[in-house]
Amino acid sequence: MNNNLFVSILISSIFFSCSGDSTVRNGLSLEKRKKVFQELRVSQKKASKEALSNYPKPGTPGGGGVEFRVQLKELQVAYWHEVLDSNHVEHTLGDSIFTEGLKEKWAREARGESQD
């Protein structure tokens, strides 16, 4: 009888541990991760536009390509942190959210919703 009780407790614990909300990752819901992903995409575009508006500058050796890349990276990091901070998301989670969004094609999903 003790073996049956042990087996049933084991099975129950496995079942309950697996039955949680599968859309929550790193304490963030799927909706929140999608929102953060979309905002990160917008921040990337904003950084690109801003860096492009500053370079190339006439008279800059090589047209300012090196300077452009440096400024682009700085702006991307700054805007990325703004998005994560405003959404109360740890900076270390930004890459995983962005990668997940790319893999799951959340950008395409958002474009489809906006066309409806």
C-alpha cells in the first residue's frame, strides 16, 4: 500500500509541475514578451534612422562608416535599455525576447493584425 501511495504522489507532483502556464517565460507572459519585442524592433529602427541622418558627413575619412557603426551600436544599446526599463524587464532578458520574437515571427504577426 505504501508503494501505491508513493507512486500516486510522484505522478501527482509531475502532473502539477507540468500543468503550469506554458506561455510564461522568465516571469513574463507571452503578451508582455510580444509587446517588448515590438518595442525593441521600433527602437532598432529609430537608432538606424538617427545614425543614418548623422553619417556620412562630408570630409569624414571613408565616408564615416566606422563612426556610423559606433554611433549605431551606442544608440541601439541606449534605446534598447529604455524599452526594457519602461517595461520593467531585466536587461539580460532583452536578447532572449528578441530572439524568440524573430523565431516565432511576431513581426509578421503584428503586420497582419495592423492590416486588418
